[in-house]
Amino acid sequence: MTAVRYAGLDLGGTNIKTVVVERDADGEIRVLSRRSHLTHGHEGADAVVDRVAALARAVTGEYGAAAVGLGIPGWFDPASGCARLIPNIPGEWSGKQLRRPVETAAGRPVVLINDARAFALAESRLGAARGLNTVVCVTLGTGMGGGVVIGGRLHMGTGDAGEIGHQTLQVDGPLCGCGNRGCAEALVSSAAVLRMSGRSSVEEVYEAARAGDERAVRTVDHVIRWLAVALVNAYTLLAPDALVIGGGVAAAGDALFGPLEREVRGRITLGRPEDVRVLPAVLGTYAGALGAALAVLERDENGPVGKQGENGRIS
């Protein structure tokens, strides 16, 4: 097998991240390029899609990538390649064609993947959970996304498996952006944290909690409690080797991870609580773009993303 290169793009509300990875004959994965570009979402959906297409053309041309993975911050129809809902980038996205313009510009096949699922794929194959069999990954920020990896392969079920943020934790709880009430996302996302704390940033909340501010401490305790409930639900169903947490809220570090792991273990009544591992993500802001590139690699290795496969290695 000769070396093959894949491009990954991660469309975000503020930035579009691009990476190029190379898989060599031994299965080793090297990262050749990481770049960040402004999204300029205020210009509207058409302009953003044009920008993504231009970046895909540029990066495939420069590095000779065989195919492109594109991480989408929302939901899309995998059959048509059209967006269904992209909530955090301005513009009319419903029904907007995403795959075809990028394929036309790059002259390469394009694989679409939800950005949280891309994060999960990257952290499981190249990051905090590298080498583990079953992993549940959660990204906390404006929302709460996730993904499930089994046997080194992203598990998609009938199409949307891994939406850990939209499990119902409180019947008739706070309204979630998905339209349901009491979702995990509505209880632990950064929007919920700022609303409860009255602070202007998540970092400020955790700093205030460390300084002993009573309202901030209550907010952090609330996040730890409900996030632990969501993770224990996932653990009870899947018994993963690890639970990986990334995103803005997760940047709290020891203020979150130590108490969170203790809370999770304290709620495990089936199995061995001491075996439960809650790990911080390690790939940073390029995890989504890396996962998008890996989604293409998975397709080439094993067919459509979601079937059984092998773990990769990074150098």
C-alpha cells in the first residue's frame, strides 16, 4: 500500500480549520498541515459554502489529497448532502447543498460528518483514547455534542447515534434548542452555565468558583452533577473503556475532571466503579478537522463510516 493523503475541514461559527493527514504503508498517520481561516458567517450561507469550497480546492491542490472530509456544526441529510439545521452560523441553511459545491471545487470525493462525531473519531483514534476499544466522547461548549466509537470505528446506528447531549435528564426541564425539554445540553452547556452564574465567560465562572464565590460554586456543582448523570447513562448502556470530555467547558481542568470522575464513579452501581475513566481531550481545536479527515480514511478502509475497523496511529 502506498501513502495516501486526506484533507479535513471543520466548519465552525468563527473559524474554518483545515488539516492534511497522510497514511503510510504501515498504517502510520502523520499530520502534514494545520491551518485556521475566518468563517465570516455574517456574509451568509452562500458565501460560507463558497469559502469552504475554495479552501478545499486549495488544500487538495497543494498537498495532493485524495479526498476531503467536511465537519458540519449541525445536522445534514447524508444521502443528498444538504444541510438540515446549522444553528450557530447565520443564514438560511435548511436545504443548502454542502457536498456538491465542495466536490466540484476540489475535484475530489467529499465525506460529510457531524463535527461532534468528528471530534469523537479523532480523540478515539489519535487522541486521549487512542488504542481503546469502546469510547464515549463528549464536547461541551455552546451545545453538547458527542460520539460513540466501538472497535475503533464510529458507531452511527441508523444515522445519528452519539447525541449524548439530547438525552432527557429532567422531564419538563429547561427548553433545549432541539425543541425538547430537560436535555443534558440544556442543563450543562456554556449557555446554561452563564445563565446560572451571571458571569460573562465560562473561564470566569471556574475562576470565581476556585476563589469561593458561592453562586459560581453552585453553578459548577450543578454542571458536575448533571454531566455525571448523562455520562453514567452512557456508561450503563455501553460500558466504554473511557469517557472523553472536550470543548470550552472542559477547559476548566482539575476543577471539573477530578470532581466529575468521583461523581460518575459514585453513581455506578453495576460493574466496577474504579474502572471508569473520565479523560480530558488532548487534540485541541483541530480535533474536528482531524476527525473529518479520518472519516474519509475510514470510508476507504472499510466502506461507509460506521462499520468495524482498526485503530490508527499518529506520529
